[in-house]
Amino acid sequence: MCRWWKCVTIGILALLTLCFSSPAQDPGKEQASALPSSPPSSPAIPIAFLDSLTRLPGNISALPASPPIPAANPQTPAKIALGKMLFFDTRLSRDGSLSCASCHDPAKHFSDMRPRAIGIRHTVLGRRTPSVLNAAYNPLQFWDGRANSLEKQAAEPILSSHEMAVPDENWLVNRLRQIPNYNRQFTQAFGGPISFVRITSAIAAFERTLITPDSPFDLYIRGAKNALTIQQKRGLILFFGKASCSQCHNGPNFTDNKFHSLGRLSGEDKTQDLGRYTISKKLADRGAFKTPSLRNVVDHTPYMHDGSIATLSEVIAFYNRGGGDGKKSDLIHPLNLTANEQEDLLSFLRSLTGTQPKVEGSGSPRQ
Amino acid sequence: MNHRSHIIVLIFLLCLAPPALCGEIEGRVDGWPQATLTAAHHGVVWLVGSPGPVDVKSRSGTKPTMSQIKGQFSPSFLVVVAGETVAMPNKDEVAHNVYSNSSSRKFNLGFYAKGDDREVTFATPGVVEVGCSIHQSMRATIVVVPNRYYAAIREDGMFRLSNVPKGTYTLKLWGNHVSPQSRDITVPAVGKVEVTLDGRTSQLDRFSKPMREN
């Protein structure tokens, strides 16, 4: 008798346990109950923890409403309008074949989507055209950082014999002075005649309007917790966690504005592009290039300074295997990301595409 | 001066001088592995016995610190005296977690980023293996010794323990590439005692055998 009751009681208890135990696989529930101090056996940072953060590692943050504006070149509508005319004007190249927009094409996200840029008379240049979008947030321009302002950057391709091939500054100033409308526009924008510095100042002022705010990531950071999908949030966690992307791609524009070598130089080839080394002459800078911004990164194909990697998935795979075989930064090492994690990271990178600036018509004067 | 005054002067001088009852241990770990580009060798010797009260405040000024920087613990090897608190600031651009499952001190500081610093107090002597659950390759070791009578093994395998009160102790060795060892040792009131330990005994993986020890 006693034994029978015992059996019934155990049976009922077992049944109750089965009924009330929650299903083991419920991702939503898992996320909600996860705490910051989860045991070391589960390396992933929980999404609830991400959502609770007010500040992300690496100070990755929303794009500021305006890029820094240098005191010597304040923004004015007249100057911006003039800068736009100049940006699209092929008369800024010696043979009239190229404007800034030839390589920095608005239809191609202010780049050219080519592995390497093409200069005057179809000369293939050494590096990929960096997009102008959000360049105004960066203190250094060019892949090797040799210009410390947009004004200085704008001057170089105009005067480069491989690019717009203008022989010298006065040559261009004299050419533009023959166009009455430009004389009027410069007087209006600067209160004085055309000069080379004013040409590059106006172009830089226009470029400072080419920004892409309000990406899903920006909305998320500003408080819209649903602006990112669960997969993108997992990707963001990897970005500043396991994948360590934010070691270099940090700050509001997802770049540290520093130079890193990814181990892609080979010992043999003497013709290789040594990147920052050509400017700094420091051994550590051999083959190091400036960390590019990751904003709108899905649009900016192909990748790397020489356009040598076609897709973003391949770029992620490259970093996952620890970069190239050559001498490289200590920050580059195998990441051990699973295929799913690489997908999550890619999904997060898609959230960095913001509102594109509307640039219609060039407005360059005929006369 | 007569004989008597000599003795008086001598006694007077003896009273002035501090009691010279401290000796020195000078030692060598035989076969201490040469440092290579890929492997760092860390080791420490310390005394067990009764070398006076445990002196927690032996480290003057700054708190011992183990930072996370550029995806590494820095330093990756630290010796502290039982009772000391170690600052573990994140100075990195990525998030880290700092934890230990070692028996003498288990802790988990959770996930944190730059500017959100944490610290850990180590009350019990022992060897504490530290890791980051996000970045599995990040490793560090904290050896918690019972008192301030410890010395790190130098690159050439030598060590020196100074100002040790006269007495008999057990000298302990821990190194990430050698087997733990003990050696009884008598420190004289004046002068030094020399000791040689065997560093060739083993190529231990430092994470395979946490040592519960005092």
C-alpha cells in the first residue's frame, strides 16, 4: 500500500515538473533573462546588456550633426554653391576631361566603384578612390594621411600630373578668371577675386555638406532600440567584442584615423605600395594604410586601399583568418568567428548606411 | 683610553646600530628557459614560515594594476601579496570580460569597456589564472603570495630576496614553464645563503595545473 502511494506521488511530481518546466530553446526568453555578469562559459555578450549601454566601447557613436568646420573657412550658402560648381567642372583638369566628380561620382556614392582610380588619359592610379561622403569628419585625408584638411586634399588631384594635370595654380586661376560667372560667384562667396586657395576652400565647403546621418545604427544609438534587428545587434556585439573591429574602426566615423598594416606586403616585390611609410619613413608604417570609415561601407565596393577584395564577406573572412601573411599590426590576429557570426557582422555593417545627400545637377557656369 | 672605555664605546655603538639580523637569499633556477619571441617565462619565489607579520602595505603608492589594452592583459603576469587589491581597468577600444575559475580566487567582473573600471581583492595566496570570456586568447596569471618576501625570477633565471629576518623557511617556486617546487632554507642573521632550484623538470602548460598553495 505504502509503496503504491509512493509510486503515484513520484509520478505526479514528475508530470508536474514536465508541465511547468519552460522549453529549453526560446531565444527571446534567453535574451531577456541574460545578465551582464553571465558566466564565463558563455562568451557572448547578451543583447539585453547591449541595449542597456549608454556608451559603446571604442566610443562608437552617432555621427555628429555637423563635421568640424575650420575657423578659416566658415560655411556660407554662396561658398557651398560655388564649391559644388567647381566640383563638377571639368575645366579643373588640363584637357577638360575630368572633374572631381569623375572619380567622386554622386551616382557611385562619391567614389567610382573601381579597384583603382583612373586619372587623366586613362592612367590607372595606385589606389582606390576614397569616397567623399563623411570625409569631413576625418582629420587626415588620403590613404596615407598626407593631407590634414579637405582644402589641402582638394588641391592635390588638380595639380597631380596623373590626375587632373593642371600645370600650376596660376594656370587654373587664369582659366577660371576668363569665365565671367565664376568671377561673380567668387566675389559673392569670398568678397574678392578668384585665387587657388579660394578654389580649394569652396570645394572643401561643398564637401562638408556631403554627410550621411541617420543610419539605422545612429537611430539605435540615439535611443530607438528597434532600429537594429536582432541579427544586427548580435553583429554590433561582435563588432566591439569578439571580432574586435572597434580596435581600429572606432569613434563616430568608425575610424581611429591611424595607420595599420594588415600583413599584405610580400617580401619580394619591390614595386609595392608602402602606404604611410612613404610619408612618415617609419619602419612600422611599411604597408600601413589609414583605417577607412565604415559608414555606408556596403556601398563602397570593392575594398581595401587597392580594391583587391571584391566583397565585404571576403573582407570579413580575411580578418577572420588573421589578415595577410606578412608583417602586420599586433591587433590583427585570427578571430575564430563562426559562419553565422560573420553573417551577423555583415548584417550590422549594413546598418551603417545613412541618408545620402541629394546633389542634383552641377550648376557649373557655361560663361 | 683603557680597556674598559673601549668596551663601553663598543656597547654604545652596538646600541646605535640597527640589529643586523637580516640575511639575504641569492638563488638561481637551473635551466630557466630562454625567452623566445613567442613565449614569455614568468616565475616567482616566496617564503613560507613565519617571517614576521604579513605586510600588505609593502607596495608604496600605486595600486597593483593589470590593464586590458590592445586585446591583451598588460602586464600578463603579476605578483601581489595576500590582501592586496588589483585594479583591472579596461584601456581598450573593445569590451572585455575578466574572470577566473581558479580555486583560490574565483571571480567574474562581467563585461565592461573603457572608463568603466573594476578591481579584485586577493585574500588567499595561490595562483590565479585570469581570462576574458569574449577573447579566449587573452590570458594572464596573478600569483598571490602570503607576504612581502618574494622575488620575481629574472630573465637569466636568477633571483634575490633581501632583508629576510633570520630564521628557517620554506622557499617556494612557481613558474609558468617549470614544476612548482619547495626547498627548506635557513637564512642567517648576517650574510647570504645561496640556493639552486631545478628549472628543467617540466614544460608545464601553465593553465593545466593551477596550484593551490600558500
